[in-house]
Amino acid sequence: MRSYKKAKDLRYSVFVTTDGEESLNAADFMLEKRVDGLILISSFRQKVIDYIDQFHVPCVVINGMIEKNNVFQMVIHDAKGGRYVADHLYQLGHRKIFVIIGSAEDKTHRMRFQGFSDRIHELGGHIEPENVWYSHSTSFDEGYQLLAKIWDQLVRKKPTAIFATDELLAMGAMKFLLEKGVQIPKDIAVVGFDGTDRSKMFHPSLTTVQVDKAKMGEDAVYHLDQLINKKDVKPTKIEYEPTLVVRESTNRP
């Protein structure tokens, strides 16, 4: 990974840990290692930032959910990505669209949906509230189970497209649809959001919004090094431009 190479070039050792519970465990683990700095990715919430503040350890937050002006943040322009999805589906002729949102509490997913919904309305369309579904997590299994739950409504309403604000949710939904004999994209188009390698390896390959995460990681290491060395780095928020990658899962209805 480019971020690891960047860290090595700057003579840093890298520790990696994950914390699916979004608690303070991962932060504690790193602080116990007496690290020079932290890069926090996605799931870390405000309470973790407040906790780390007590130890005065430099940190950079990537695509987090915090509202704090004294933290260096790097984020994807999620609302713009949602708008790109809306333009793509609308241009293909899709008007009846189901939406699966990663979580009602997650700002990232709310912004993706907000950008999508706003743009659909600007284009003259409408997203019915009863056609918007919130998942409990952003996992493949959750996407599959959610489609199983709403299958009867989907059969009744016959949407021509599904937009999921996370690609694992999208692929889980696609698996369920394919098992039911639904042809993608002939019967229904599917779009996700995140752009990992999994989306292009799935069959049919998934149309998705992506950002250059390798560059984000590399930039995070650079800016953290600046903070560690007390360079003149002011707290700021850098937004990264998303790109819509069109693959096999979308087509005209």
C-alpha cells in the first residue's frame, strides 16, 4: 500500500488495529504503544476524539463522523457522489428507485443519500419515503437479509433500480436478487458506493462511486508527519472528489 510505503520513507513503524464495536479499545491499544501519532478511519466517533485529546497525541481523521474544528480531517465528498448516482440513473431512464442507507446515525451515509435525493428532486423526480430502507450495519449479509425482508414490497412496486450507500450492502442485495432469478441489470439496476476491488470482481460487476483511497492514505501519513514534527499545519478539512465507475450492474430499464 502506498500509505505504508510513505510511512516507511518517513521512517515510521506502523501499527494497525480494528474495533468493530466502535468503542475506545482500539484507541487505548495504540496509546499504550506510545505511538507518535494516530490515523483514525471511518468508524471512530466523537467520543473517541475527545478521549484522545486528553493525551495530546497528534491525529488525522479519515472520513469520520466528528464535528470538531481543531482536528485535521480528510473526507470524501459524499453528497457529490450521491448526486453522480442520481444523474447516472436518471439519464438511463430510471424513475422508480429503492434506496438502502447504511445507517440513519452515520453522517457519511446520510450525506450520500441527501446528495442523491436532492439531485433526483432537481431533475424532476421523487423518492418515496416508503422506498427508503435503513440497515443496521454495512455488511454483505445485512444487504442480503434486508432484500429478503422487503422482497414482497419490491415485487409489488417493481422498482427499476436500487441505490445502496455502501457496496457491501449492494452486493448482498444483488446476491438475493440473483437467487430469485432477477436479471441484473435487465430487470433491475444496482449501484453501490465505496469502490473497492470487490465491486469489480462481483458478477455482474457493480457500478459504484469511488475515491482514490490510496492517495487519501498517503496524504494522511504526510499530514500526520507534519503534525508530529510541529510544522505549521492548521486544523482543516480536505474533501476528496469522488468518481462514478460504471460497470455491468446498470443499464436502461
